[in-house]
Amino acid sequence: GENVEQHPSTLSVQEGDSAVIKCTYSDSASNYFPWYKQELGKRPQLIIDIRSNVGEKKDQRIAVTLNKTAKHFSLHITETQPEDSAVYFCAASHRFQKLVFGTGTRLLVSP
Amino acid sequence: EAQVTQNPRYLITVTGKKLTVTCSQNMNHEYMSWYRQDPGLGLRQIYYSMNVEVTDKGDVPEGYKVSRKEKRNFPLILESPSPNQTSLYFCASSSIAGTGGPNNEQFFGPGTRLTVL
């Protein structure tokens, strides 16, 4: 079945720096790649997603890129702020019904 | 307000004592799913449902049961809980419009923290 690997597991940056989180997936049939943000003690919430017919998508300070050939996708956060501190999960839609998550990246943005 | 609710939010129980965690959504979503979250393992799918009376196993279904008798409700049942089921559980729902299935934003409930002694 689908396997999603996510790196790094922790990431510390200074406020204003950029942060990049990378994920690889195994099933070339996967066609939907969302990113969820989970603040401490809260539920995961979608921040951005991309479908396999698109190579890049941007929403203000966050962007996601997808390389279907290499089967990897990345989350880019520019001008990081302390409120960006959270755990970020990537995911890939393995089949019509299933969404497989990565193991998460804990991002810490220091003032 | 559009939301997914779960009850209870916290539960401490003992091995073997049957329990049910309820999940309800008011967004008329067809797709509902249960995940467990464990440190270092991310979110793993337990069961999902594409619509009423349609359910299927996720990646870690052992020890769990579900039912989908109504569109809004998707309870998770632990017939004989064991300590390895101690975890944080999330219910989620999404519309299957467009590309379908979970390929739309999933809305998560607030989570249920379960401890099995």
C-alpha cells in the first residue's frame, strides 16, 4: 500500500527565515496531496493542498510543490512567524477512499 | 456552525470494558473516517465510510468496529479495549463532491484521548 515519508521530524528556525518540509510517497497513482497543521492540543486543519495535475500552488506565505516523477512534494513557508510553530503533516491519497499521512514535522519558530 | 463533534473528549477505562466513542457531523458529508494519533507515527486510519451502510478497513482496524446507520453519525466501538489502544483518536469528515473520497478537505473533530489501564 501507499507509504508516505516525511522529513525532517523537527525543524527549528528563526523568525523571518524560510522553512521547508519534504515528503515522498510510494504509490504513483496517488493524486491528491494535502498539508495539515496541528497546533498544540488542537485538531489538524488543512492549510493547503495540491492535485497531481498541478506542479505548484501558493497561498500567501505558504506554497506546495509537487514532483510527480520523483514522487515527492514539499511545503514551503516564507517569512516564518512564531504562530507558525506547530506540527505539520503531509498526506497522499492512496486510493479513492484512503488518505495516508506522514509522521509529522514539529516546526519551532523562535522570535 | 459547521463542525465535527466527538464524545467523550477524555476517557480512562480498564482492559476489556467495552466502550463507544461517538462522532457526529452537521455538514451533510458523505465521507467519514477514524484516525488514531500516536507519537512518532502520525495519523493512522482505522476505518472509513463512504456513505450510510458503507464502511471499510483502514490501515489499523484490529480491535475496532464501526457502524454508519445515519449519515451524520459514525461511532467507533472498542469491544474489548487493551492498553495498546491507548491513543488520541480523531474523527473526520469530508464531502465527496468533485474528485471524491477524501480528496477534499477533511474536517477533524476535537479528538478523544483514551487511556486503557
